[in-house]
Amino acid sequence: MKYLAVFLAIIFIMVLAVKQNNMTIRQSVLKAIYPALMSVGKFFGTNDRIKTNTNNIKPPGSFYGLSAIANNGEIFSFDSLEGKKVMLVNTASDCGYTGQYDELEKLYQQYKGKLVIIAFPANDFKDQEAASDDAIATFCKLNYGITFPLMKKSVVIKRFDQNSVFQWLSDKSKNGWNDKEPTWNFSKYLVDGHGKLVSYFDPSISPLSKDVIDAINR
């Protein structure tokens, strides 16, 4: 009990240190414990958390024929992505993995011009993205300084109203090999410069992990 009390006290102090006016207490707590959450994930193997297109299967349906609605209401056409690698991520503001926004921005800056990261806010897991599109954009900019494209909130799991991009990502009849839908917020899908889905990364895999970096550099 004594060690638990000390741990809770440390967490409380960390929350006070990182608390920002534009963050809720919950969001501040999640931001503070994110490094610990990711450290725990390192104790588990990656076999069930990473999927790779080892047979180099090309998609029956064109990735570049897709489009999405950006956070500002404009149409984001995927034909503009040809020749670049693309990481597509379903995101949320009140999740234990929300700290990955910071890592995604670092990754985006590191590979700027070669890699495009696209965030798809979704409220599909435990109501962890209940905010409006305007509030989501403000949260991302003020707390994580993201500059990569942010789409309007939509459904990413397999449901009748799943958005067309995640239909393509999670249906092998469209992408050629992968049926895996997002398991939680911050599931990551990597598409190569020819519009081929090459990898899926579980939310517990950091965007800055060796596995992700190696996949981008292939």
C-alpha cells in the first residue's frame, strides 16, 4: 500500500506539472502516464501486433481513387498522394495512446516530403473522441502542434457506416491481403508509394519504434 500511495502521489505531481488550460484533468493524466503505458507494451512480443504484406500483394481496388473529408470540410483526394508513403491512423483525444500525436508529428517532420500522415478522429472506442471537429483541431494544434492532415470525425470500425478509407484498409477484397480493422485508437496502416498496403501496426506500437521506421525505409 505504501508503494501504491507513493506511485499515485508521483502521478498527481506529474499531472499538476503538465496540466494545461486547454486539457481536461483526464487528458493531463493520460499524457503523464503515456510513457509508462508504452513501456509496459515492450514486454510483449510483436507477432500479434504487426501485420506485413510479405507476399507483396497488389490491391484489387485503387488506393488513389479514395478520398476523405478534411477537418475544414474540404475534399482530400488521395490521387495527390501518389509517389509518397502514407500512414493512416485512427485517433482520439481521450485515450491512453493520445500521446502518440506527439510521436506522429515527430515522424512526419523526420520524413517530410516522403511520408504523409493522415489522422482520422473516431469515437468508436469507449467514447474517447466525443468532441466536435473544431474542438479536435484545437486540441491537436495547441497540445501537440500537429501539422499533418486531420480529417473529419468518422467511423473506422467495420460497421454499415464505416468510412471508405478504412473499408479499403480492412477488407482484403479491396487492399489484397488484410482484413484487420482497428483494434483500438491509434491503429496504424502504412501504404507505400505505389498505393499498396504494406503494414499494419497495433496501437501499442510506437510510431517511432524500430519496426515502424524499418517499414518506412524499405
